[in-house]
Amino acid sequence: MSERRVRPRPVAGTVLLVALAVTLVPLAYLFSVSLMGRDETVAGVLWSADPHWSNWADVIATDIPRAILNSVAAAVGGSVLSLALAVPGAWAIVRHHAGGRTLAATLMSPWLLPPIVAVVPLLILLRVLGLNNTLLGLALVYALVNVPVAVWLLEGFIRRLPVEIEEAARIDGAGSVRMLWSVVAPLLLPSLVAIGIIVAILNYNEFLLATFLTQSVDSQTFPVALSLFYGDRTPHFGKIAAASFLGVVPVFAAAVFFQRWLVGGLTAGAVR
């Protein structure tokens, strides 16, 4: 029997090339702008004849690197806390029908409101807890804000887990906490990584809450620090582009490094 030859698929190749162009061309132009002088950015040139590498040196000398680290810390910390709260919540909703059919929608409804309505209550709450203007307080806020998203995403994955595995664990004497930690969580690990990345990116890109809850330079996140570059009457778009490119690096690095986990987690349970 002759082996089946894999036929080239021009349509798939074309779609892949278009997707790569849509993704990489804006980044390439952003890098090009980061090497332009103040006059070149408004002249409409694609590449500077005299690259200004000093733009990158000037940006690195500012508080942008610290702000990027602050954003990563708040994003990852908030994501981990969100998952820690969402796993038992989603499990209780799916397996024990906690809250009936409306609990999941009720949890999701506040997330759809404009975040500005929660700024004052959150600011007062963090002041009472002594966590105002701290990364820990911001991570806690991010965790609470994105719990509904994590619960909503986890419900579908938990429904696909075989109930027989949990029943066998109960027969062996495992309680609810032991079952969640030793049985459910390991089975959900790829999905937890994927959802954690999604929630972390939401936290990393958040601007409004970070603006009001972190006023000092030591706790400012990257979106807040980047917005300060526009404070000048004639902003230097080359430096803004360099700072923006630096801020994009952690997100792309996470997507590349966790690509296998992200794809595997999002497709888990799609095929039995």
C-alpha cells in the first residue's frame, strides 16, 4: 500500500502568511519608529536614515523597566489568586449546582459594568486594609475583578472531566479539599495555565484601576508609566515607541514560552 502523500494547501499557507503579516508588520513598524528622531516621526518615513539608538537608552534610564516589572508582578499575582478562588467556585457550581442556574451569570454581571464605578469603593477598601498604593493591593483587586472570567472559563473544562474519577476518590476517603488539590487540579493543569495566561494579560493591560490605586513611582504599572510620556506638549514618539516595544516583550515572551500549554489547555476536552 502506497503511503498517502500530504498535499500542499495553498489556502492554509496564504492564511498563515496573512496572519503573520498582520501580527509582525505593526511590531516591525513600531520598532522602526522607536529609532526615529522627533522630526522623522511626523514626516511619514518608514525607516530612519540615521537610527537614534539613544531613544532606547533614554527609555531604559527612566522608570519604564521598573513599571514593566510591577505590571508583571501584579498581573501574575492577581492571576494566581483568581485561579485559587475560581477553581473551587467553578467546581461547586458544576458538581454541586451551587447557586442554581443563575449564580454564574450573577458573578459575571458586575464584570460587564464600567470599571470606573468601582474605583471609589476599592480605594476606600484598600485604605482600610492599609494596602493603598501597593502592588499587593493592586494584585488583590485584579484577582477579585477577574474571578468571574476565570469561573466562566473553567466551567466548561470541569464539565468535561469524568465524574467517575471524583467518585473513585470519594470512595477512597478523599474529602472535598483533598479531591480539589490532588484530583481536579492536576487534571485541569493545562486549562489552568491557559486561563491563567488570559487573566494575566487582562491584568497586564489594565489602566484605569492602576491609575487610581497606584500613585507612587515604586508601584506604578507599565500602562500608567507609558501614559506619562504623553504629558509633554510635543511628545517624542520615538521614545514612546521604544517604551511600547519594551512593554510588549513580556506578553510575547509568555505567549511563546507557554504556547504548548496555551493551545493544549484551550483545546482540552474538545475531543473525547
